[in-house]
Amino acid sequence: MNDMPTLGRPPKRVLRRSVILLLMVVCVLLAVVGARRHHDAAVVPVPPVVADASVPEVAARPPSDELGRAGLRKVKVDLSGPLETALVQGLGSELGQRLTQTVVRQLAWWVQVPKDLLRGDRIELLFEERVGQEPLVVALRFRSHKLGREFKSFRFVAPGAQFGHYYQPGGSELELRLIDSPLDDYDQVTSLLKDGRDHKGIDFKTPVGTPIRAPFEAVVVRKTWLFAQNGNSLELRDVATHRAAIFLHLSPLPASLFVGAAIKRGDVVAQTGNSGHSFAPHLHYQLVSPKGEALDPFVIHKTMRRKLSPTDLALFNAEMQRLEHLF
Ligand SMILES: [Zn+2]
């Protein structure tokens, strides 16, 4: 019995050895075939990639059309879903997302975003891509099914103006202006209460150091709380209505501004900044009812729409024509 297993082993070992040998042969064969295939693939002729010596190495392709010469790009979207999805599909995620943000800022002056954007609405844009900055929309056409008409806006820098703004045909500004505004001028409103971002205030894009005026006769309620979030901040209470005005992301506040101080309407109380949870210089302006509800400054304040002077309107019309031609 003892011998049997011993005697029985050699054939198995031989068999195992043969199997191993066979497997090795197969492996070697496969490897050779694989290598040949690989080699074959490598020797398949590929189109020559050597550049024509007369062409400069950096492919500075000359602009092929007027749009390129103007440094602009064009995009057209017929909405069949979210605007961002369409722009991301057409332009890639980073540019698509950033462009959506800038476009929504304009659309929000005409309709409520996103609920009033309907299937079949058409949005056409001319924009400038800018390195390290958000894209700059210079012309926008928006055909709205909800309102049954087309809207247009064009960016224009009036002579002597600190900022370029968006104007509609006829020369009226796209954005409304607050009367008794905390800022005399600014670059752009970058967030409205009705722009779908669930944000409690208005954001005004403006350089650090822009003076902030009290929108009403007020008393200083508090200074700089929750710094990591709000940065330097200020709350005023309206003497007449007991509403609060909250200003966030300011430059450091003067020591002379103390809690309880009485402020007249129009007094400069602070300067804008970029402090706290803020990604770019801007002013966050928020109105709060005595019950603590967020109020829309564009509803509470009286508003007006600025119009270009006749001289500026002539220049704007020329710019509008130039841009319309590029669509
Ligand atoms: Zn804000």
C-alpha cells in the first residue's frame, strides 16, 4: 500500500511536467504572436507628422473669419433641457458652466431663471474667452416662449465710464438701478434674489474700496460678526421701517463707526472689499424685514432704468450693428 502511492506518483509528475511544458510553449507562442501583432501595428504606415518646414512651429493659425479677428466666439442654443447642460455639451464643462453663470445674470432681468426658460427658447451669444477669468458675453439674443418675444443686450463702454454695461436696442440699460443705492456705480449685479441661486442678498461686482452709502436714515446695529463667512460686515437698522440692511465682505471698518451711531441717508459708511467667504471683490447687500424675512432690494427700493445720452447712443448703435453683424 505504501508503494502504491510512490509508484503511482511518477506518471502524474510526468503528466504535470508535460502540462506545464505545454502551457509554457503556448505562452511563448502567444507572446511571439502578440509581439508580432504589436510589431505589425507599429509598422503600419502612419501619415507623416513632420511639419512643413515653411510653416512656423507654433500653429498661430490666422483668424479665418471676422469673428476670429474680433477675438470672439459664437454659440447658439435651442433649449431642450437645462441651459447649463446645453452649454456644457457644446463647450465643455468649465467654459460651459462659467458661461451659464454669466448668461443667467442677464436672463434674470427678463425672466425668472430657471422656471421661465422653456423648451424651444433660443439663446445666441457672442463672447470672449479670457484666460483665468470668466468669459465676457458681449452680445446676447434671447427668444422667449414665455413672453413671446425676443430680447437683446449688447455690452458697451460709454466714453468716460468706469465700467462697461449691457444695453438694449434703443439705449436703455439692461439692469435696473436702485434709487438710494448703497453704490453710486459698479461693474455688474452678479446675483439677484430671483436668479434661482437661493441667495438672500444682491451681489454687486465692484472693485475693493468702492464707497458704500447708507440707503436710509439708520442706526448701526452690529459690526463684523461671523468673520470667516461674512468678512468685515455691517448691519444698519432703518429708523423709519425697522428693516435691517446688511453689508458683507467689506474692507476693514473705521473704529469711528460704533454700534448705536446715527447715520444719515447717503452718508458713506464703509468701503467694499473681498473679505470672508468671497471669491472676488463685491458687495453683498441684503435687506431684512423686522420679522427676519429676506426682502428683495429691487422691490423695496424705488428703481430706475438708465438711458444713454444721444451722443453715447449713436456710438452704441454703431457697436450694436458691428456685433449683430457677427452673429
Ligand atoms: Zn452675496
